[in-house]
Amino acid sequence: MIICLGYLIIFFKFMLQIKYFLLNGQCYYTKQNLTLLDIVTYFNYNNSLLVLELNQSVYNKNKWHQTFIKNQDKVEIVSIVGGG
């Protein structure tokens, strides 16, 4: 019984380290400490043509590298497209 309880404690510690966030309505899980810039880079967005919103607030590009994703954050990335 003690061994099972030990595994249960380890499992809960592991689960506490995992955070999830929504990106454009899709759920992602991570154990990493990710910044907004990390997400933009990972998903290969052209960061010169983006508007990025975190929890319904627009974030300036100068803050992307220092703004870390927290559990249950909602990130929206909108690409600007020109046309004529």
C-alpha cells in the first residue's frame, strides 16, 4: 500500500508540473516554461505580420520574449494578410 501511495504522490507531482493552454481554440499541454515568442517560433509564424492576444489583452512584440505562458492561458494569434 505504501508503494502505491508513493507512485500516486509522484503522479500528482508530475501532473502539477504540466500546464495547458489554448492556442487559437486548440488545447496544448507542456511541462516547459514557454514564452509567447517560443510559441510563435515553434509554430513558425511570421512574427512581423502578427497580432498576439493573451487572455483577451493584446501584447506588444517587445514583451513576447519575457511573457511566460501560465496554466489555462488563452492565446490568440491573428495573421495580417494584405490584398487588393
